[in-house]
Amino acid sequence: MKKLYSKKLGGEAFALDAAQLDTLKKAGYTVPSPEEVIADAAAVKIEPPEGKRAYVVFDFKTGAFKVRTRTQTLSESEVGGFVGEVVSAAILCGFVERADMDNPKADAPATPTTTSPLVNMLRDAFLRAANNKTAPAADKPAEAADAPEVVE
């Protein structure tokens, strides 16, 4: 993402990278060509797919991606679908931010040191469950067949 001059704003505005435009296009958004973005960064429009209630927007002045929702009156059965759309838009927002080659992100540590041991233990348990791996031997209760016989 680079700053370019915008005739529409009368100053500089952030412009999307071609990889970011491609990510949005693959998600069903109508996006301009990279040439149109270079011509005037803020004059381009990113249109969400038809019928989406939650979608990604880009603030050309700050260079930030955000999730916007349309005003909705939902019945009880529609709430889950709407929440799913919001989560999908938030995930897409993260993908588009990471697609910017000009702004490389630092690698995250494998285990955060600022979190509590309980949080790390729960995270590890979720990862094991997701990978269908069994718990380490320290977490398993000792079985009667494996325990040595005690004679007094």
C-alpha cells in the first residue's frame, strides 16, 4: 500500500496493492484495475458482492480496512447467518491486510510469553483436538495395567 495523490481528495491517499485487489476480487468484490488505482487512489470504488449484509471497506485517508454492516432487522433465525457474514468479512479483512507486500508483518512467536499458563494450556489442548492428536503422557491418567504392583 502506497500513498498517491488523489484529485478527488485534493491530497494524498492510500492506494491498494495489486495483490490486495486480487484478494478482494477472488472474494466476489468488484474492484478497479491497478491502473485505475494509480490514476486516482480515492476515486476508485470497491463494491461488495450483491446481497452481502457485512462487507470489507477501505478508508483511503487512513489506509485501514474495516468491516461495515448494512442496517438490518433480523428475526431470531437470521442472527446466526448474519454473525457468520460479519466473521467472514473480518477474516477477509485480515487476508487483504496481509496481502500487502509493502508492509511485511513480523512473525508471531510460537507461544506468547505474555499470556497466562492457563491460556497456553487451553490453546495447546484446542490445537491437539483440532489435529486429532492424543494428549501427552503427562496428561493421561496412569492405567492400572501400567502401574507397578505394590506389595507390603
